[in-house]
Amino acid sequence: MQRINSAILVTLSVMALVLLLGGMALIHSQTASPPQEAETAPPLPLMLAHTGDAPRLERPVVAFDHDGHTKALNQVKKKDCAVCHILEEKDPRLSSDKMLQVFAFPKTPYERRDKSAIMLAYHDVCVTCHKEKASEGVKSGPRIGMCGLCHVKTEHAPEVSWRWSPIFDYARHAKHVEANQKKCEICHHVYDKEQRKLIYKKDTENTCRACHGSQDTKDAISMKKAAHAQCISCHMKLAEEKKKTGPFVCKGCHGEHKEMKPDELIKLPRLVRGQKDYLDISLKDPKTATMKAVPFNHKDHEARGQFCNACHHNSLEKCSNCHTRAGDMKKGGGVTFERAFHNPDSNRSCVGCHETAKKQSQCAGCHSLMPTKTMPKSACLVCHRGPSDGKPVEYPPMSLVFDKEKVPDKVVMKHLEKEFKPVELPHVKIVTKLGVISNKSSLARAFHAGSEQSFCSACHHKGDLQATSKVPGCTACHSRPFDPKEPGKPGILAAYHRQCMGCHEAMNQKPLPLECIKCHPAKEERITAGLIPALSPAAE
């Protein structure tokens, strides 16, 4: 019996080893396999969740593969959209008989506030088509009674893709300007209420959302309808003429988007619409202002965003037209003039954009260690300098020649010299590197220029660097060991580790945070129990 058990045990062990090796081989084969082509990528479905006035749906959301249906119908010409959509209709806003592209669905009228009416309208179109295709012997979708094939209970992962809206950035705009031979009237128009028609006025070109909101109004259709009608119909018309054109399927616009970098944007033709290169930001009435005007380099900031609406989110107007001192609820959403520029949580405010820039790796080494969303009062004067008289404000680069009394070449830390050799911090080398990074950034130059306090305060966060000839050491504040009477102040070892390792981690610098031996060389005569082994001469 013992022999049999031993044989079984050996057999099971061999089988386990085979399975293990086979599983590892499968993992490696999957890892080494090339990525799938874009054509095999999952579709981006339209999530159909129309409730009307009802508080919720009774069945799960339907993930509708619009591009898959388009391909199945072999949709190439504009008239093919008529299989499902009403292509054109008369707009009551216009006095002429001109028809607008609408791409309405379904074709039959229904009560849009009634959930049951919505359901019947969609079922009538979709299920009827499926039934017809099935009778023709063509592979089709589910019919009545197969509810679970459309109303799938599981969550649809691709739904997150639709949260990204297509961005008509500088690059796309430049392509359209070139293709249309600078005829802005092809896309840009305003609605003349008296004539009840769309007209074009030069130098008044605005963002689409200046007129087209999320819902239809008495003067304009929604942004969604306007974009689909204007853009898709134009693309499809060009496709009919066998000309190069843009996409007219969902994933063509709503797919992945890669933002361009400033050095790429600066190469594009500048979008000119009568804007000033340099202007002063202030309230309309200077007498009511409590701070000096802010000189703003508009030309330099244009390449910082993907398009004009990075800052002008609704209309290409002065900020003060919508954001008043008290906060206009109708035009500015109640956001005051001051808050529009200083909200740290908004990517459209100056402070918010600057906060985002400080999170980049080349800046995060210092700024990640500083208190968030707070700025010293001295920073206010960097922007609030007074009128510029239409001239750019130049910020000189930081000098990389340092006072050795304040900035020694090396700082030797001997707090753990009983266990390890002293740590030698290449102080000047680090400060010089940070200075080079700062000088390359116009934003950093503005806030670091002429102030040792602002540049060095990430590490020397409590010392007054301008009032003393010698900068106080870290031990002037951080005691050894940790003082339990001051729980908000770390001891000297914790202070060094948080400061040094935090900076290296934020800036992706070597040595890595847990490579202790790189900073703390072990003493030869010291037994470290293998926790911090001494490096070989080759490794050093």
C-alpha cells in the first residue's frame, strides 16, 4: 500500500510539474504575441437608455453597435442613411425652404416623454428590420421575445469610451482651413432673428457652443445635432464625390484621442480672429478693482491648450462679459470674476492650469512636497504687476552661479554614522539641475525669478532664505529622535527620507526610494545581517 501511495504521489507530482510548465509556456506565449490590429478592436457602442419622464429603466441598457450596423448595410452613400434615419427636415427657425440635415431616429413620430412610446418606436424599427432580414435568409439580430440578447444584464466596458467627446483641436481646424481654402463661411455662421436665417460675419467667428448648447432652443439646435448634421453630411458628400474626407462612423470621432504637445502645436498656422497678442486682464471699471491688472501673453498661451475652448469654454468673448464681480448666474454660471481665474480645481482657470502643470514629473519633485492649493502672498504680485501697455513681460532666467555660503557644494549627513558611512548629498549638482529645468519653463521662470525663497522653499520650507547669510540646517527644526510633544513635525530621519525619497519618486530619479545602499554605504566592519549588503567594487 505504501508503494502504491508513493507511486501515486510521484505521478501527481509529475502531472503538477507538467501543468505548471505548460501554464508558464502559455503565459509567455500570450505575452510575446503581437498586439491585435485596430480592426479587431471592440466596437464603441451607443448606450440606449431613453427613459422619457420615467425615473428609471425596467430593463438593462442596450449597447447598440452603430458602426457594425453601418458596415452591415454597406453604407457608403448619403442616401443609405435613409434606411434608418430621417435625413432632412424643415427647420421652423428659418424663413427659407432650405432643409437641414437632422439624421433623426426613429422615423415615425412618438411621444419622447413616454417611456412606453419610446420602447415601441425603437422595437418597431429594430425588430421589424431583424425580422425582414431573417426572412431573406440574411444573418440578423434578435426578434421579439429575445429581450436578453439586447438588454444584457452585465455592464458594458466600452461605455466608458463614450465619456470622451471628440475634440476639434488646432490641428483638425488647420486641416479644414486648408481644405476649404480659408472660406470660414462654410462652417461659421450666426442666426439673424430678423431675417430668420443663418448669415456670416467676418471676424465674428465663434465656438460652436456659443450658440449650440446641450438642448434645442428657439434659436438654435443642440450641439449634438449641429455637429452630426454639419460635419457628417459634409464628410459624406465629399465621399460621394470620391474626395478625401473625414470620418462618418462613430469611432472615427469618438475613438481614442492623443493630445498634441505645445512644441507640436506651435508649428501649426496660428488661428487669428482679431485677438490681441498681449492684453491686460482686469475688471471693466479699474476703480472697483482691488488688485492691479494682470499682463497676459495671449499669443504664448494659445499653444498651451488644444483649442480656444480650453479657456473660452462657451464663447470667444472677454472673460468679464460672463464672469462679473458678483457672478452672473445666467451667463457665467454664478462664477465670479475672481474665482474664474483662481479656482485651483478648474482646468480652465489660471491657477487650476498652473496646478496641473506643477504635477508634471519635472516639477513634481518640489511641488509635490508643498502644501496643495495654497500659494504665498508673494505669488500674487507675479501676475498682478499692473498694465503692460501692450508689451510682453520678460522674466529673466535664474542664475546658476550660487553663493557658496548659502549653497555648499556638498552636504554631509552623519546621523547614522554608527551603522553606515555618512551620506554625501551633491547639493550644488541638484540645485543646478533644478535651475536648468526651471529656466526652460516660462511658467517656472515667472514664479522663480529673483527669489531664492520661492525656488529653495521645497526643501528649506521654514527658513527665511533672504534674511540670513547662512541657510539653517534641517536639524534646526527636526530633532533626533522624534519629539512626541510635536506630532506634526517629523524627526530628522523621517524628514530626510520623506523629502529625498519623495522627490526621487515624483521625478522618477535614481536611486529609487528603497535602494538604501545607494545613499547609505555599509561599513565594512559593520554586520548588517544581509539587510544592506555591501556593494562590490564593480557595482559601485
